[in-house]
Amino acid sequence: MKLMNSLLSGAALAFTMTLAGPAAAQECERGDLDKRYCDVNGDLIADTPTDVADQVDPDTLVFAYTPVEDPAVYKAAWSDFLTHLEKETGKSVVFFPVQNNAAQIEAMRSGRLHIAGFNTGSNPLAVNCAGFNPFTIMASKDGNFGYEMEIITYPGSGIEKVEDIKGKQLAFTSPTSNSGFKAPSAILKGDFDMLPERDFEPVYSGKHDNSILGVANKDYMAASIANSVKARMLSRDVITEDQVKTIYKSQTFPTTGFGTAHNLTTELKDKIKNAFFNFEWEGTSLQAEFEKSNEGQFLPMTYKEFWEVIRKIDTANGVSYSCE
């Protein structure tokens, strides 16, 4: 498989995160985790602090969804779930409309964010730099989950296949996005011997909806995007089928991972997990939005297993989880 060969070959790309907050080095097993965290059980995520003085049990919980589209849309979409979360935890819950992945990661690392959905590509950085503990993803009612990276263009662009992008422009979203940057970078290099600057002009839109709208409005000739975002935009009539066309579709990747900050008390973490897994979707604002991409339940998962392919893509791209 060409993609897997490219993942193992490596690429001269790097991404380093600069985040605020004091470091508290500990003598413990931690793998790739930042020095302030421990991973004694080897599950690749930060352990709950053993000292109860380092655990937190806030009166108000802050929730943030990955900034893939208009935050106002998702504040409404998550409203019923957050009401349910308040009942299950006995806490007030507020929605934090983050504008980019870096701000979301920094908010958790600094202790201002307690529950979050981090997108596929930023999950490893959130885990290693911010102590994120993911435990669930959205899935369809029959248990299927995930999305594909697509490279899209508009009819009449002159681009019929990936190779036609040579000498032209390709829009990425941001360096932390899997389908918006990491996966297409590895695939273009490994499968098509195409590199940014040398073979095409890379531009950055910031978010998937910006890239999709940019192609639909002919501002970008081509873009790499998550097709789950495209499906929801089609369902909301933000774009129409005849405005974009797909010239490449990848293997399936895990979608947004949901979880908590590592230092919440074990009791609070359990209540939050229960809230995700006993939430009844039928007739809710969450169902109204996410059934557009065929999602209807929260599925238990482990970061170690589900994000293995994403970590391989990061290795291929030379991505660093440094958070100094």
C-alpha cells in the first residue's frame, strides 16, 4: 500500500507547539508525554495525579468542540447534551467557542478547559502536551465511525486528477489537522512525489469550512478536507453538490475524539463518561446536527488503538509533540 510506505519513509516537516503554563517534572514513565505528566500503565495518556491535592473538581465545567466550522452553529448543536451533562455531574457547564486548535490545546494545558472534542490531527498534540484523556468518538447507530480525507476542486478548474495540481494552488487548513494537512502531505509525497513549494503552492484557510467554501466559490483551485464536514455543509445547504468535485479519497480515519483533562477527580471523570454513554440522542439538538454525517451514538475507544494510524502519519511528516 503506497500510503503505508510513505508513512514509514518520513518527511521533512515539523510542527512545534508553544504553550503557556509551568512545567512540573516528575520521576515516572511517560513515553512521549510532556514532563509534567506520567503514564505508569502504558496506555499513552496522562495518568490522574496520585496526589489528591493535584486533582481538581471545579464547580463550573468548560466544554469545547473542535473548531472545524462556525462556533455559533455548534453552541446550539451541543446545547441539549450540555444540559444532560449538567444533570449527570451536578455542575454548571459552559460552551467555550474556540477559534483554532492551538487555543483549544492551550486552554486545556493551562487548566481552563475540562471537557473537549479535539479533531483527529490535534488529538496526539492534545494528549501529549495538554494531558487530554480521550475515551469516546461519535459513530453511526450500527457502530461504524470515521471519515475520509478528500482532495476537492470545482468543475471547470482544469483539475481532473491529483497530478493536475502541479503548478497550481492547494489549500490546507492548519498544520494540526489530519485531513487538512498531515494526511495529504504524507500521501502527496509518498504516492505522487509531490511537495509543497516545489510542485504546488500551499495556502492555509484555517478551517475545513473555509476551504470547502473557498473551492465552491472558486477562491481556491483545490483543497484537502474532511468529508464529514462537507457532508454537514451539504445537508445545511451551505454548498451544493454541483459546486465541488472529489479527485481523491483516502482510507478511513477516526473522527473527533472526546475526553477530559487528566487532572479531574476520578469520580468526576466517571460521571462525565457516563453522561456521554447514557445520552439519548433521539429528538435532541445533537442528533439534528450530527445525523447529517450519519452519527448517532458515542462509542468507547482507546487513544492507543484508534489513533495508531494518525501517530504513524505524524512520524512520516516529522511532526514533533514538543510543547515548550
